[in-house]
Amino acid sequence: MKLLFTLLLLVSISSIFAQKSLCFNKNYQPFHPTQTDIQHVWETDSFYIAEGIHHNYGSYRFFLKFNKNGQIISSKLFPDTLFGGGSKYSNFFIFKNNHFININNVLDTATGQGVLIMVAFDYNFDSLWTKRYESLNINYGAYENLPTDIKQTPDGGYIIAGQLDKHNSPTVNQRYPYLMKTDNQGNIQWFKEYLAYPAVAFHKVLLTPDLGILVATNNGSGRLIKMSALGIIQNSFNLNALARNFNSYDIVYTDNNIYTLAYSYSLNLQSSLNGLNIIKFDYSNWQIVHNTTYQPCSNIFYYPNLKIHTISNGCISISGTGSHIDSALNNGTYGYYNQYNGFLLTLSQNGDSLSTNLYEFDTTETHNTWLNDMVQTSDGGFLGGGSLYAQNYNAAWIFKTDANGFLDYKTAIPNINNLFIYPNPTTDYIHIELPDISNEKYILYTIYNNIGVEIKSSKVSNGNSQLKIETKNLSSGIYYIHITSETAVSIGKFIKK
């Protein structure tokens, strides 16, 4: 029995260390010590791939291949005339078993125009075939062709969304959205331009359960357009969303005709702070079944992409970039606390906040870390990629978490259930038990109302197992409190009578 116990213990320890070796948090300057941004990451059976932009007297697209411990195996750099050097908003991928498809906007040196290009690459980053679509610029009088999304269709082909920018047309500086259907080799099967939607982008395109097309636009109220499989408009629906920043959002199909939309929105017109809004709607009747705001960070930055990840038991996670703002740091004026960092917010099927994980490269240095992309890996963890900005140092940033979303194997601290708040409901004060983080040097607490507006924030010295906060000046209603320590973010809910 003792021998069996010893063997089981050794196996358990080996498993722990094997799992730990698969997590990493690294930065690289693979080509030259100038700005390098990872914009997309993904996983194959044997390695990880990162794609991004290297800025050195122009914009160059690059690919990096990593082993499962985060070490670079190979890399390749492309000039923007060969393989688009634009932002990630005109750069999209479809990943397959032995190759991947990219659509991009590239510079045509003969005309000075931006044309659409589709390229198939193998995983050695050699091109298998290329399609250029200069004819679209010519036929539709476009100066710039900006793709916005791509999805694979059931027949193995692709549906592409984009915008035609008609600088030289009678309607100067007008951008019109389009959809294009191709076969699996990039040959055009049909193309439709939508002149009824000037200056609107079809930012996301999805295939619906009835084999139609659903388009999510970037207009401020969140319009969804239902189309047939041939791109013929059948219906549209306005979410009347809170958003003004619809450049950063994601939409996914979950199950039972339910779509989930995540986007950043302005907390109020007097500040530049943004919150996170999650909407679920029933595709069969266009009814909104869930509409809740969240504040995983003090500010949700609108530029790097938000992304929804569907996980087990109907739960979802949302990744993005945010920052913490602490009014106590700068004598009562707002200042950045921990600068920008990546976040991963996990919600239950009912929309309850379960956990918030924050990501940065090094907590001992002052820098910004931008999370541009995140994917769930085959072991249940997450692979993230982005950029590290510090004084006199810019680098590509990539990290891998465990299945709980953690980098350092600290004990997971669930948000709602971790905070014991009493009395609740309350009148004058609340007390919060802090048994799991009582040994940390400081904590930051932030109180938000039920629409995500920050009401009160303060950084306090820690060392106690209980925190007492005055609430008598709060209006009656529901409030959320975020407790941020050096290792975790916990969230609780209380009611003011």
C-alpha cells in the first residue's frame, strides 16, 4: 500500500510539473529592436503560431512558430507590398489542419491603391496560392478595398465582408460595405455591394443555423442584418445598444438560437472611460434575453479586439485590454494603476461573473501590455498574444495559461462566492471578509453602480482579514465591488437600502 501511495504521489507530482511547463509568459524582439505587435495567435497539434506587424521604416507582416513551451522555432518577415502591412482590422485568418487562409489589404505599387488579397500558407509560412482582386477596385470605382471578416462556408468556400472606399467617386470619401462568396481556391462566385449603408462596416459575418448569413455592423446602436445564403437582405434588427465604440466587439453563436454579443461602451459623455456590455438575443424572434454591463477593469480599452470564448456548461469568457484607475494615487486626481493589461472575464450561463484574470508581463515594471488576441487551447488553457510597451523598449508579447486562466498557479479566487459581505442589504457600512488575501501589502477597492459607472475607489494598506467601507452616502440600489490585490481580482454584490 505504501509503495502504491508513493507511485501515485510521484505520478501526481509529475503531472503537475508537466502541466506547469506548458505555461509561460514571454516577450520577444525577433527581427529588430523596434515596435513589434502580435495580432493573432492560434494552436496546431504540435506548436503555436503568432502573426503580427513589425514597424521598421514601414510595416512588415511576420509569422512566428513556437513550441509548446513558448520557444521560437522559426520566423518569417514579409514586406507590405507582398503581404499586407495594415492593421489587424483588415487582416483575417481561417485555420485548417495543414494550412491557413489569410485575407488582407495590400498596396498596389502601380496604382497606389489598396487591393484585396487572399493567400493560402502552409505552416512553414510558404505560400501555396494567391488571389488578388484588383478587378473589384476597377469595376466598383474603389480606391481602397478593406476586408473586415471571413468565414468558411459548408461547401468549403469562404464568405468575405469588407468595405470599398471610393475616394475618387462623385460621393467623395464614402465607404460602402460588401459581401463576397468564393470557392475554396478564392475564385469569386458572387459579389454584392450595399449602397443603402454608406459609411457602415460589416464588421462581423456569421453563418446562421438556417444556412443564411448574419452581419453585425459597426454603427453606434448595434444593427444586425439577416441575409439569405446569396447575400439578399431579409431583415434587420437594432439592438439599441449602449455602445459608441463598436470598433471593438465580438459576436458568437452559442446554442438554441442564442447569439452572444460583447462590446465596449462609453460609461458617460464626460469621460473617456468604457465599460463592457454583454447582450444575448434569440435569433428566432430577435428578442433580447440578457443585457448586462460589467466592469472587469476600471476602463475597457476600445482598440484591441474583444473576443468571446465558449467554454463548458454554457459558460463564456471574454478577453480584451483594460486598465485600472485609482484616484488615491495622485492626490485625488485620476491616474493609471498598473497601466494597461489584458483581462479574461468568465461568466456563468446566467451571466453571473465567476472570475476575472488580469495579465501583464512583469508586475514589477511600469509598462503597458496590450492583449490583441486570445484563443482557447486543446488542454483547456488560453494562449494570448499582444504587445509590450515600456520606456525605450517595445516587444511582441505571448503567454499561455492553465485551464483556470492563471499564469502562476496561484489558488483560483472565484469572484462572487469569494467575498463575504455583510450586512447585505446595508444602510451605513459594509464589512468584507478577506481571508484569502489578508497577507498582501495593499488592496484597491472600486464600487460600481448597476450600470457600470464607478462610484467610489480607494487604495488601502492591507494586512487585515476584514475591510470596512462606508455606504451611507450611496443612493438606494444594487452595487458591485471589485477588490484588486497583487494576485487576483474578486467581485462582490451588495444592496443599499
